[in-house]
Amino acid sequence: PHLNGITRTPDGALMVVAERGAAFRSLDNGATWQRLSLPYEGSMFGVLALGERHVLAYGLRGNVQESTDMGDTWTELSTGTELSLQGGTVLADGGVLLVGSNGVLLHRDAGAAEFTEEFYLNERQETPVLSAVLPISAREVLVAGEKGLGRTQLK
């Protein structure tokens, strides 16, 4: 399958997510890799490191999976959307922001269990597909997608 996203956890482990529910991990700085299976059999487009052995994978149709043991077990998280998620970031306060189709922004505060859904509107009041996000400050982010770059405030 295509390999779509990679991250490194603070303890140096590597996680790659891919198509068809595939994931790969390395616990020795990439010298060896182990293939894993996610509970969701579709594509995952990205993965974020949230802490030691703690990762969050996101992708097709709003699917998000979280593991606190570097992929030995996974928990499917409810996102409330079926819009595909193509980008994500860990915020300075430990929260998570995922972005994707139709300008969707899924925000989860640090320590929270649930995501809140918002939508990015550009200057033309369009909701473009978003593929990347970068924090600028505690509540402001830069988004990138099919219609270019934009800034938005999280609620």
C-alpha cells in the first residue's frame, strides 16, 4: 500500500500509516519494522505523536484511531463526520487539530475525549479541501489546501 504519513514519538519510536488499514512501527530508530493492522481497513493519511508510545492516526471518511501502546491496541474515536481528514497537528497545549474535506476542522482539547467540529471559510466564503495545518498561536492556525493558504481562529 501507499505509505501516507510518518511520526516519531518522544521516546524515538516511529509509526507509519498507509492504505488498506496498514500501519508500520519501528522501535529501534528505523533499523527494523513491524507491520500492524488498524481496526479500520481504509486509508489513513496521517499520524501524530501525542506522547511516549501514544499516537493518533486519521484518514478516509473521518476515521480516527488512537493507540497509547504504539499500535499494540487501537481505540476508534468518534469524530461525528464522514469527511476525509488529510492533515493534522498537535497544538502547544497538547490538543489536536485535524483538517480535511469541505473545510472541516476537528479540534480536541488536551485530555478531552471528544472532537468539536468547525468549518473553515475562506475570503470567498468557500469551504475548500484542507491538507495541512500549522499553529500560529494558542488559538490561531494557518491552513493550506486546494484554494491556497488561510488563517483562522479556533473557537
